[in-house]
Amino acid sequence: MPLPTPAESLRLACRTNTHTTSTSLLTPTIQANLLVLPSRHAASFRALCARNPVSCPLLWTTPPGAPTTPLAPTADLRTDLPKYNIYLDGILQTPEGVLDIKNEWSPDHVGFLIGCSFSFETALERAGLPPRHTLCTPPRTVPMFRTTVPLCPAGVFTGGVMVVSMRSYPPGRVEEVRDITRRFGRQHGEPVAWGWEGAETLGVAEKMREGRVDFGEWVEVGEGEVPVFWGCGVTPQVAVMESGIGGVVLSHFPGCMFVSDVLAEDEAELESVVKALDVVEEVGSGGAD
Amino acid sequence: MPLPTPAESLRLACRTNTHTTSTSLLTPTIQANLLVLPSRHAASFRALCARNPVSCPLLWTTPPGAPTTPLAPTADLRTDLPKYNIYLDGILQTPEGVLDIKNEWSPDHVGFLIGCSFSFETALERAGLPPRHTLCTPPRTVPMFRTTVPLCPAGVFTGGVMVVSMRSYPPGRVEEVRDITRRFGRQHGEPVAWGWEGAETLGVAEKMREGRVDFGEWVEVGEGEVPVFWGCGVTPQVAVMESGIGGVVLSHFPGCMFVSDVLAEDEAELESVVKALDVVEEVGSGGAD
């Protein structure tokens, strides 16, 4: 029997509740946001992702009640993340998180995996461009901001705005940063804006000047650097929570992501899995609610 | 030999310069925006469309120098539109348009077909919701506005904003209008905003109050109606023209669209063609410039 990979080991540790904290930097594989919705809202949510692919890059949709994914064939999405959040009628029920969602993931619930910025952070680090929040002691969570940029609405999901993450770089290296992150197309890809002018365009300049984040932790813009902004996987979560949909919604606990088996740099394998999703979608496609 | 279809007849009339004006309402098939760029910018433009699919729904990319598409196998994209525009270094060279672009479409030029709102206008009409600009005597071009909503940049295409078209409806019928247009996913799909609050969100409320359009012709919001806004195919044209890229860029002349053979209501056939494009893309994929 082959030895388990780091990703398999980590998921097993989550399943047995021996790992219950952040997954940051723990595997060389793609990590993902998890959202679990009542099936009546699945078509709207898929449309939301399709219409806003930069902030909401959909990697996988499960059939109702089937908590698995080809991104990690041995994984059970109900137990293999460190911690989860449970929402009822849009209100968080579990401020400390829970260790599994076996009882909450009903036969009517559909799971969605959404790309996150982990993969490109590793690539930036390797290129000698480590994000400043990873260099803090202790490391901080990346600063995130609600922008004034509206999402393209889809079905029941109206009124959302793009959430962005911020990392600062010298102006002379912004093109290099764009080039590196561009190839992570399902993990937010290249930045959505940069420089203080970009901060104005996104409507976050004042919050930036005051060091006031909406999510994550504040990290100063480095001396001689400018802010660079990327689409952020918190976007679809906020859109869902603020949409007023009723019922039980489940998600990962912040920082406690789903860890896949697909190598972070392997966009080709990721694309082949997402294409398989497209085929499933065709078979099961229906109108948005 | 079977009789030519209305679309084939119209394209032949364009090729022989006997039809040189708008294609509005002349065929029951999907019509499309045409943009032709130097091949060095093709990867950036494909990425721009992928990252902004609501305003820039890409239907087809040609190989360099090959002005054909499976959306209309007998068509020559250099001759079969009524009129064209020619730009040099971002400056329009042909304010009156030209009848073909046989000499300008070089072996290095790549053509892009982008969805337009024609198909859903027919569907709205059939549902008893004809857009007001089609009811004017004579019919007007739909009012269009530059919004303050930034596009997600891609490669050389930075700094663009979403352009929207506007049609007004009674507030009580907006959900019906959303439902009807939602299924035209490659032709801008459901609205991006509605109501006067939506106009504020898009940054177009003041222009709306002053009856000041950026493209097309002003049409009053009907008594007891509210404005409804859709993504618009003028978006990628404006993004390209304002990007500062050099060289020869070609496009359709406003209102003089490419007429395909695919029935407007046949999103399934359209999807199968676009999927074929994805396969071509994989074979020919490269980094953005």
C-alpha cells in the first residue's frame, strides 16, 4: 500500500479531529472554499459563478446529497475539513465552528468548491515575491475588502459586491506579479486592480488609508510599494449570506479550507476536472430559480 | 439544390454589396459583434472575455488569417457583413464604414465573434414585452451607457469599464424580464441591474436623468416604468480602442452585425459550437501577452 500523500494525511487528520485549525501552506495542492446550499438555489449559484468567474471560480458542484469530488476521490466533504460553519436563515449558528457537518448535509444539499488564492501565493513566494502577510510574525491572514464593484446578479443572488484580497509590491514588479498569477485562472488569476488609483476604482482607498479591513487582518503597504488587489473567494459567501435565502447553509470555517489532491501548479489537471463538471451540468441543467 | 435560408441570402447580399445597412430584425438567427486583432493580442483578448463573460461573451475565435466560423460554415467574415470599421493605432480611419476588409485582414489577424442582445429582444417581443426603442417611429438604436463598473483587466487590456444597454419595464414585470433573458447566457443573459437604485449602482443615474447616452439613441423611460440594464457588446470594442494597442484593428460597423446560421433560441447548438472552440483553444493555448 503506498504511503498517503500530505493531502491525504491532512484530510485523515481532519476526519479524526486531530487537525482542527488553518490549512494554510500545509499542502502543495489546490485548496478550495466550500459552500453547501439547498438544491433549489443550486442553479442560481452556478449562474452567479459563471457570471462572476474572477471572484467566484467554480471548481466543482456535487449532486444533491453526495459529498464527494474528483478533485480528491477519497475525500468526504462532510468530515475532511478542519472546521465548518453552519448558518440558519442567513444567521451564523456556530461562531466557534463545528468539527463535521454529517448531520446537517441533507440529501437535498448541494456542495460547491470554489478556487482560492493559495496556489498563486506559493508561486509568488517561489518567484521571490512573498506576500507581506506571510512574512509577519506570526503570519497574518491576507487583508480583504468589500469593494463598491457590483457582482452581475444571478437568480436569487442579487445585490452582491466583489470582495478583494490585497498584497503590496513595488510598482516596478506589478507586471511580473500579473504574469505569475495570470496562469492560475481558476484561482482568481491576475489582479483586478493595482496602485492607489486602482484602490479608488474599487472604492477601497479610504479603508486602505485607515488600515480598516472587512475580513482578515490589516497589513501595511510596504515602503515604496503599491497595493495590488485580487478577486477573493469570500465574495460568493457574502453574496449568499446577504441574499436572504432561507434554510440551512454550510461552509468551511475561515482559513480551514478543503484540501484537494490536484497539485497547485497543475492547471491542466484542474481544467480536465472542471470540464467533467461541464458535462455533468449539461445532463442535469435546469433553469435558475 | 435547397433554397438559401434568410441568413444565407442576407450574407450573399452583403457580399455583393446589395445590402449595406443594419441587420436589425432581418434574421431569426444569432447575430454577433466582430472584432479582428493582431494575433499578438489574441491571448489577452480571450482572457478579457473569459474574465468578463457577461459583457464580453465570446462565441468564436478564428485561427490567424482564417476568416471563417462554424456558426455559419459558408460565411466569409471579410465580406459577408454589410459594413466594417477600420482602426489604425486606435484611431477610426473610416467614419462612413467600408464594404469589405479583404485587404486589411492579414494572415496575422485573428477574428472574434461576441454575442449581442438581438436574440433576447425577439424573445421579449414574443412575450409581449417589446423594448420601447423598437416601438419608436422610426425605430431607434437601444440607449447605451458607459458605467463606472471596472472590467476585470486581462493582459494588455486594462482600464476598461462595462457598457450597458437600457430598456424600461414596469417594476412588476422585471422578474419576468429577468427570467426570459436569463436563458440567453451567451448573449448577455439576465440584466446586470434594474430600477433607479440599479442606475446609481452602475454610475449612470445622472446621465439617465439628463437623457444623455454614450452610444445609441436616447429613449424615455416609460410612464410607471423603471430602467433595466444589460451587459453590452460595445464593452470589448471600447476596451480594445482605449487600450492603446497599436496596429490595424477591424470591426463590424455599428448595427451591421455578423449574421450566423444558428437559430437565436437554440442555445444548445450555440453551446456545442462554443465547446468546439474550447477544444481549439486547448490545442493552441499560450500565455497572454
